[in-house]
Amino acid sequence: MKPAFSVIFFTVMSGAGLGLMVWLLIASMMSSHIRMPSATLLQGAAIAGVLIVAGLCSSTLHLANRKNAIYSLTQFKTSWLSREGVFAIALFPVAAIYLWLFTSAAPVMALKFVAFVLIALALLILYCTGMIYGCLKTIPRWNSWLTPTKYVLFGLMSGAVLFVAVLSTRPSEIGPLGRPWVAIVLLVSGLVVYLAYLLKHPRKQHSINDALGLKQGQVRLLDVGHTHGTFLTNEFGFQLARERARVLRWVSIVLGFVLPLVLLFFKDTPPFAPFVSCLVGLFVERWLFFAEAEHVVRLYHGQQRV
């Protein structure tokens, strides 16, 4: 498929923001005093909010008609995109309630309850984003449980790396979740899942015979029916050179997982260096996610197998 930068930006940036929010809430609840210092939480919440809002705004740029963003919210029962949008909108008032309770010395149980709701919403948004692509049988490479797993895990992973950077200027407040070990475990887990995804994806399972429902003989396309490119060939006929894909996969692995792992072991590393490396690697991974996807509609435009 033709990669859309607006969607890539949305999934990576919002994923990191949601992941950061999850770890901020967990760290706050695990604190010996329940509440981490207000300055730390507000700083982290501001960063998470900017990332989430920037990503959500970017996602609307992919729409040919901006008014469709409103209509997409009305299909909650059948559309993962609609569920993602509804949960994303619900996130902001709940987050505002949490910040109000946090700054007004509210009862601990009330704070915990709202925090659990926020964490659940963040995870649901990540899962719904992954399922938008994972539920598509027309793109065999995406139609796997590994697709939503990647989206949830990579969001938590990048958020954990950013969480370490946010707390790096306040060593006394870091606590067990601020140590690099949580981010390290998630980076290793993310690398394992990514490699599993690369190894598992189906290899050219569907042919033009399958598309036409013919079990005998070998169908050969004589004429595609048009002399110039169409919307379908432009959007779903993206060609990526095998050698270029191999290089980009190594770039995504090294920058997204390996280099952040190495940087987290050094105390003198600039605070945001692991996160920047992770972010760049995830941008490359997400670009490949779209560029390597092959829609079965390509079978009707000359490609023999998908």
C-alpha cells in the first residue's frame, strides 16, 4: 500500500503519548505516598497530551473530506475506527477529572479508580488502532493477532522509554518503574514480537485463480482495462524494492530496539536520546508496515500472487 505519513505520524506519536500516560499512572499508584510530586506528573501529562493531540489531528489529514471524521464516530458496533475515535474522545474528560482529583488532594480510592479507567481507555485505543488493520482479510499480511499486539506493545514500549527520560531530571522521584529495566524488558519484548511478525507473515498465499473462484487451470490477465493509473493502482499498487525493504528493516531494528537498549545502560546518555532513537526506528517500522502490505485487489491489475 502507499504509505500515508499522516497515519504513520498518528500511530507512532499517539502510541508513545498513550504509553507514557499509562506508565505515569502506574508509577503514581505504586508510589509509597500514592501521589508522585505534582510537577513531575504535570510535566509528563503535558508531554503525553501534546503527543496524543498531535497524532489525532494528524490522522484527519488522511481524509479526503474532513467531515467524514464526524461520521466515522457513528459506527461503533461494526467499525474499529469508530471505536478508536469514541474511546479517544472519552479519554480527555477522564484525564481532566484525574488531574483535578490529583491536584485537589482527593481520596486515594477515587484517584485510583479514575486512573484504572484512564489506563483501560489508553489500552483500548491502542488495541482498536491495531485492529483497524488486523481485521482486514483483504490484506493477508495484516490479518494476524500479531498486528494489534504490535500496536499495543510498541505504544507501551516507546512510552516507557519516554517515561525514563521525563524522570531523568528528578532521580529521587524515579522509583522502581523509572529505572531503565521496565523499558529494557519492553524493548526486548517488542523486538521479539517484531521479529515474529516478520517471520510469520503469509507468503503469496492468494492467486488470481482464487480471486475468480477457479480451481483448475492457470488464469492469465490479458488486459487490465485501463491505460493509466487509477485510485486503486495508486493506493494499493505501491512497489517496494526487496533490497530497499531489507535495509529499512535493519534500520528499524537497530534504531527502534537495539540502540535504545544500549543507550539505557549508560548513565551519561542524554535523557531523550533513547526515545528519539526509538521513535525514528518506529517511524521506519510503521512506514514498512504500510509499504509492504499487498491488497488482494492487485490480483485484478496484473499481479499473479498476493
